[in-house]
Amino acid sequence: MTLTRPGPRTASPTASPAPATAPAPDGKRRGGFLPFSGWHLLLAPLALLFAIPLVWLLLSSVMSDAEINRFPPALWPSGIDLGGYRYVLGNALFPRWFTNSLIVSAVAVTTNLLFGALGGYAFARMRFAGSKALLVLMLATMAVPFQLTMIPTFMVMKRLGLIDTLGALVLPSLVTPFAVFLLRQFFLSLPRELEEAAWLDGCSRMRVLFTIVLPLSRPALSTVAVLTFLTTWNDLTWPLIAINHDTHYTLQLGLTTFQGQHHTRWSAVMAGNVLTVLPVLLAFLGAQKSFIRSLTSTGLKG
């Protein structure tokens, strides 16, 4: 018996050609010779452009009033002057304003997560008479500007005796249509089989919501929490109308007292704005990944 060496293997005429470019080790295809997406060449300059006001705010907060008021304005401080921070932190009411804003924002975030989850789950999974009409009516309220509901809201708060109290800031922000709508959209993307299996085990709807649905909805809950915190923390119009006494001021309303009719301490204004923006920036950076995951899951991405 003789052994013969097999000849070279020829390509079959029906074989599919090899791909021109192999995928990257992380599973994503890279275009050309760049180690990153070509969109970064456009997004990086735009990111720097949007960061310019924040950088200018930070630099101005360590300038003196003379440097800020100088014309042409100084682009870089000649030295670090912390007079604005000392003036803001030395104000006896500043910690009170910070606490008031923190209380109002924390209550608004908690209630929007709770009531938004209950309303969103009801619209996503329960069918009742007029549910679609009620959903459309709720979404229509998102198109109504606050200026139209400002006076009726003030009259309601006055009848309840809540004017010039933190309750007047908390009550109108207990739940928003956006929170209900966003959580509803996310709940629709979850498989029903998980809930049906829990129902077969004897779980009630409330137990299914809090033990199964909400743990799977952390991206959407994070998005609602961050957006609610941003809106409540930065609100100036409604506190300006509902609050009269300076001990009940929020941080945004308290910062306006640094601007006088004849003289303004711009270094204090800039330092106060830096201290105000810092919690918002940290909250957004902490929930950035969850924010993006939520938008891609609910179909709200651009």
C-alpha cells in the first residue's frame, strides 16, 4: 500500500471571498487607518466648543473683580484670587440655600421615580377604559408651557397655604408626564414572560413591579432621576414667584442676591455658580452610561 501526498487545495468557484477587512479585537470594525471612529474628528472640536463656557466660568471664579470688569477681558487670571469663594461660603445663608435646594431636588427625584414607575407600568401593562385617551391627554400637557399654568398653580398653592414654604416648590414637582412616558416606553421593551412566570408563582402586580420590573429598569430610572434633579436644581422662575423670605430661598434664587442694582460682585457670582454647577455635573457624569442605555432602549435616540 502506497501513500500519496495530497496536492495543493484549490479554491472552489462557489466559495465566498474572504472579508477585505478583519474586525477589530473588540468586535467593532474600524474604518481606515484611524484607531477610532471618524465621527470623533467632528465630535471632539464640538465638545471643546461646548466646554468653553464652563472653563471660562471656572477661570473667572478665581479672578478679582477688577480683572473680570477689565476691557478687553482677561483670558487668563494673573493669579489665583479666592475672594469670591470666601464671600460666598462666608455668607450665613448660603448653606441654608444649598440645603433647601437639596431637599426640594431629593423629594422631587424620589416622588418622580415612585409615581412615574406606577403610572408608567399601568400604561404599559394594564388595559382599562380610556387608557389610550388618558395617555394622549397626559402627553399633551407636555406641550403646555409653564407660563400658562404659572398663575393657576400659584392660586392653588395660595389656597393650600403653602406660599413662601418649601412645600410650594415640592408639590408641583411630585410627578411629571415625561417621567411616566419614559418609564412606560422602557417597560414596553421588557419581555412579558418574566412577569407571567412571576404571576404563575402567585406574585401580585405590585410585587412583580418592585421585585422584577424595577431592578431591570435601572437605566431608565437613572435617566429620570438625573433629568428631574437637573430641572429642579436649576429652576429659578417658580421659586422666584412662590418664595418671599430669604431663609426659604433655593440656591439659584439666593445667587441673585449677589447682583445689586449699582454694584455686582462678579467674582462671588462666578464662584457661586461653580458651586452650583458642581453637583449637577457630578450627577450627570455618574449616570451618563445609564442615560445613554435608557435612550437607546426606549427608542428616543436621535
